[in-house]
Amino acid sequence: MAWAVGDFAMNRQRPLQVRRWLLLVLAPAAVFAGLAARLVELQVWRHAELRARAEQNTRRQIPREPRRGDILDARGNLLATSVFVKTVCADPTLVGRFAPEVARTVAPLLQLNEAELLTRLTPSVRQNSRGETVTNRYVVLKRKVPPETWEQVRVAMERLAAVPEGRKLTRAETLALRNLRASVFADPLDDQQRVYPNRTLGAHVLGFVGMEEREVDEMRVLETRGVEGIEAALDSKLTGVRGWRVTEKDRRGREVLPLRDQDVEPRDGFNVVLTLDAVVQHIVEEALAQAMERHTPLSASALVVRPRTGEILAMATLPTFDPNRPGAFPAEARRNRVVTDIFEPGSTFKIVVVAGALNDGLVSLNDSFDCEHGHFAFGGRVLRDHESYGALTVQGIISKSSNIGAAKIGIRLGANRLYDYMRAFGFGSKTGVPLPGEVPGSVPEPARWYKVSIAQIPMGHGIAVTRLQMTMAMAALANRGRLMRPMLVARLEDRQGNVVARYEPQPVRQVISESAARLTVEALKTVVSPEGTAPRAALEHYTVAGKTGTAQKPGPGGYQPGKYISSFIGFFPADAPEVCISVVLDEPKQGYYGGQVAAPIFKQIAERLANYLNIRPDRDAPESPSERTVASVPERLAHRTDWPRNLNQP
């Protein structure tokens, strides 16, 4: 009986033991199965996602910006350069309770308002585009900070986060100071600041730069981009090629050098060497500044060109601006009027009709035209001269700048041939100068002319040209009838000074024959004689050839009384020209005739250029009684042995 009771008790305990055994086996198995499922999810199904997220936390691909190339003048003088600068940032979550102290320390160094800086150092919470709650862990405090200023900020933050001497800190205090030390930092991607050391010198040629935000490898970066002038026209050459660095960072944001994967050096931008000469540019700008004070025009422009090559030695227009801070100047001051503005050229355009008629053999310099004593009725209009002239030779028409004489030569030449010569001299087409904003001007086809157009266009009315086009046309006459493309860029160089590309002078076309050009130059020499319209452009030791222009400005109701564009374009020495100089004033006061206001500016520039460029005199000056016992100045200069063979030599 006792055995039976014991056997019954054991039989009742077995299911309980089995259940306990199963529980001990299955529970860990379920846990391990869950872990296995989780591992499969993490290591298989979500592996790519989690790997990318992990790399995002530790792996960094840092773009390495190339240095923007310099812009130099023809003699190697620096006109524009770039310096690397810092972008100072902060992580407000690390600043924490030290925000007032950080603002008080950093604000004077960065020249920021302390109250505004304190607001930016305060943590804030927002939701991003994916609905996630994020904090402002990256706040830009100031861009374009010089490296020495950033070093001052860094040292100041180190002092602020220093452990007080003799004091033991708790773990929480140590962590807070460590975070404070890392809370203000410089962006790893250096920015660049464009610097123009000569300020306004050549501003319209150089242009300026701006900042453009772009996404590079899922990073928003600011890039320097040319906005105007050479900076814009040759932006791709100046910019260079970006490099990159792929590396690992620890939880404190420090690079782990052994884990650096890729390190590709950037290729710096090329240096651009211009044909511009900084000294010539300064001479021109100084003369224009004095003209602005003397005649208070709306604007004043000038060009200096080498006729044989088309090289531009100077291009200036006033008012001007400082490319270091272009936003401080109005848009009008930033416009390069030499290539963007058009105007009726007036009497300087007479060179086109006279050169064309001489080239076609329709006239000679000694042919005479009746200038109608200042009044000529044609096409329902009355054309007038500024003086009452009777019969004038072709040479006299140029010398006296007779409108009626030029009109009659144009009538003899005919509409189609006059149009052909206008186009051949480059009017109505862009010159191809490497500057943005150039316009082609306006040269209507003969089918669109009015009856009086054949008489008005030879006077420089009814068409619109740029200052550069008019200068290059005059330079073509100086260059024996061959039109050159204006040349502003001489070569490209790398950082070591090796020439990457060299640009040669480019002839466009032979507009007129050499003999016709020579005859036209003979007529242009008389313009600066005492009997011509520009005796104030004459030089003591050089023969000058040139032409004045005084064009009344057109408006909505016709030509505007009292508003003129005055100009003089000339070159010297006349028979072997080294430079061609153009001066244009828009609405000058205290005189408005080209020979009265523009010619003296030409002379002022020419005299200084002749000395600076060592241009050999081509004629003797009258000797004073005290000089007759010694060699005259031109004779002494003629025996110098240091004359350059051409102006390409320094």
C-alpha cells in the first residue's frame, strides 16, 4: 500500500518536471531565436541602411577647394589674388550654460553684436523634412574670417575652457569643459576671400566675384564665382579643380589619421596675365579723374590700344567702384561703359566714309567739295556745319570736320558701299573682347534707311557704336588698314609660373588698302594742326593723327539741346603708331566740343605714356635761343641705346 502511494506521487511530479525542463530549454531558445531574428534584420535586411548611417556618423568626405588663380598685369603686377579664410561655427548643444561667457569672449574678436551672438548660441529644437526632431548643432557665426583672427578665437576658447588651478572637478564638470572647448570650431572646408590690392584700379576690367551655394556630395558648400569682368569671362580657368579627402572621425570630431582612405589634392586655378599695364591704367584713370572734376560729365571713358597687335594697355571708365566691396556702389558705377553702352559717335565716324571713298578711288585728298556755307538741304532736311565753309578739299573736310563735306562724300560712295565699309570696320558686330556684357551696336541695313540717312550716317548720326568699336576702327587706320581683334589676355600660367596657354594677336580683316590708310592718316594729321579742330592734342616731339567728335545726344523728342558726347581718338607717332588713345566724355560742362574738352585729356595721357613706354620721337621740337649751343632733347634721345625694339619689351 505504501508503495502504491509513493508510485502515485512520483507519477504526479513527472509532468511538472517535464514542464520545468521544457521551460528551461524553450525560454533561452526563444530568446536566442529573437536575438537571431534581430541579428538577421540588422545584419542582412537593414545592413546597407545601418552601414550608411554608421558611416555618416564617423566617415567624412571633405571637399578640398582649389585656390582661385591670380590676375596679373603685363609686367607681373598683382591685380587680384585669393587668400584662404575660415568660417567660424558653433554647436549650441555643447556651449550649454556657458553661452553668455562664450558670447562675451568671441563677439569682440569677430566684431559681432554680443546680444545677437548670444541668441545664436542658444540651443533650439525643430523638425526636419523627415519629421525628425533635431537641434541646431551647426550655426555659422561668421564667414571669411582671417586665419589669424580664428587663431585668436581658438586661444580664447581654450582659456575659457581651462581647468581652474588647484581645483578638482567632478566628472560632469570635466565633461562640460571638454564640450565647451569643442563648441566653437572652424569649418573644415576653407573659404576664399578675393582681394584686389589696388582697389579701384582697372575695376571694370577685373570685375568682381560673388558666392554661390552648391551641393557637393550631399554637402552644401559656398563657391567663389566670377560675376563681372575677367573674373566672370575666365571663371573656368581661374577656378581650378576640386580635390577631396575621405577619412574617419572619432566621437569628438577629430580625424583618425590611420583611417584616412583617400586624399586627392585639388588643382589650383590658372593665373591670368593681362595685356593691361597697371602704370598705363593709373595714368589714364588719373587723367579721367581730373577731367571729372574739371568738366563734371555724367561719365568719362578712355582706352589705350597698341594698333599693331590690338593689345589693350588700359581701359577705364568713371564713375568707378571698389571690387573689394562692390555692393557698396550703385549698379551704374559697376557698368563697363566701354563695351556695354552705345552712342552716336558724331564726327569721329567721318574716318569711315573718307577711308572708304579713298579706298574705292572715288576721291583724292585734293578733291574739292562745296560745303554750301554751312547749310545743305537734302532729303527734306537741312544739314549744318559749325562754321560757314565754302569749298573744302577732302583733307580739309577731315581737318575742319565738315558735316556737309562728309555727307557729300557719303552720297558719292553710295549706301551699299558705305554699309559694307561700316561692317568691315567692325560696326554692328561684337569685337570679341573677353568681357561680359559687350553689345554689337546698331548699324541698320540700307533697305531700312531713310532718304536722308546716306547724308546723316557719314556725320556719325543714325547709327550706334561702342567706345571700343570706334577705337578699334581708328586703330585699323593706324595699322595700315588692318583691323585687329582687341586683345586683353596675354597668357595663362600655373602656380609655378609655367605658361599653360599663350594668346597671339588676331587680325580680323584688311579693311582698306595700305595706300588708302596712308592717305587717311595724312588727312588725320591736319586735325591737330593750328588750322584743325584739335590743336590742343598736338605733342611737342611726336606727330599726332586723330579725329574729334561732338555728337548731340538723341532723345524721345529728337536731339536734346545742350547735351553732347565729346570725344577725341588719336595715335602717335602718326606714321609708325605705338599707341592709339581714345577719350570720351558724356555731357561735359565748361565746354563740349571734342577738341576743346577731350583733346587736352588725350595730350595729358599721351605725354606721360611717351615717357613711360620710351616711345621714340619722330620729329624735332623748335629750339629756344638758350638751347642752340647744345643738342636738342630729341637729338639727345635719338642717341640713346636703350630704346626697346618694340613695346613688348619692358
